[in-house]
Amino acid sequence: MLFRRRKPLTLKEKLREHIWPRKGFVRSFQYFGKRLVRLAASPHSVAAGFAAGIVVSWTPFIGVHFVMAIIIAYLIGGNVIASALGCLAAGNPITYPFIWALTWEIGHLILARDSNSQGGGVDLPALWHKGDLLQIWDPVLKPMLIGGIPPAIISGVIVYALTYYGVKTFKTRRKERLMERARERLELAENSSSV
């Protein structure tokens, strides 16, 4: 194979590479951004899809984020791939603890509850063991879902605006570069044919 390593990575090196990339996270984020702006769709479609993925990441329904983002992106005319990228960008193991804590606190503020008003807190493992979603709804999911609405709206609007103008600028510059190259080729062809 052309680009294979001479010395294959050991299991320890592979695990370290997955946890902390050798080139760092900045390069990963740059690649992620390039992938987003290069999608073959209108700036609105890309921005709406990406914002849908970001908004859905504020909900506590982890197992269905991608499905929810795809449905919302479809309904608002967004790009489905951009919605999946939005889910990956905002909802990942690094950001989930912060999202959950923030939505939990905002939800309790909106519902005017004390977070410890349930008699010393919520025994989440016991509720999950029982498997009754109705018992989990009121103490856990309801505050997180309601608390996720304000940050979802704020982040969705900001991300839509930034993504829209970023994609629009990228596509405009790309089109100008392609037009300039076409003009240069045309001039070169005219010069070579006249000689």
C-alpha cells in the first residue's frame, strides 16, 4: 500500500491517538470546518442543517440525536450531512457533561425548583433500574428538556449566522478563483493560437 506505515502502531499508541491526536485537536477542528463549507449545497441549507444538529444536541435524548437532527433539517430545508456534522460538533463525550449540567440548572431555574428539593437528590441508578420512563421524566428529563430550550435557541441562531456567512464567503471566493483560472486559461489559449 502506498501510504502504509513502515512500523505499525502498537495497541497502546492507537489508543493514545484516539484519545489525544498526535497533530492535536486544532487540526481536527480545521478539517471539520473545511468539510462543512465544502458541502455541495446552498449556504442556507448548510447553515440550517448544521444549526439543527447543534440545537438537537441540547436535548437529553442521546440515542436519537442524529434521527432528530435529520428530521428537523429535512423540515427546514437544511442539509442532512450538515445536521450530522452539527450533532458531532456539539454533542460528544467532551461536551455532554457541560450540556447536561447547564440544562439541568437552567431547567430548575425555569421551573422554579430547588435542585435538591426531591429529598436529597435523585437516585438515578434506581430509576434506570426500574426502567419506568414516567418516573424518570419529572425529576430528570423534564428539567433538562425545558432547560435546553434557551441555550438551543441562542446557539442555533448564532451558529446559523456564522455558518451561513462562512459558507457564503467560501463559495464566493472559490467561484472567483475558478473564474480567474478560466480567464487565465482562455488568455493562454488565445495567445498560443495567435502565435
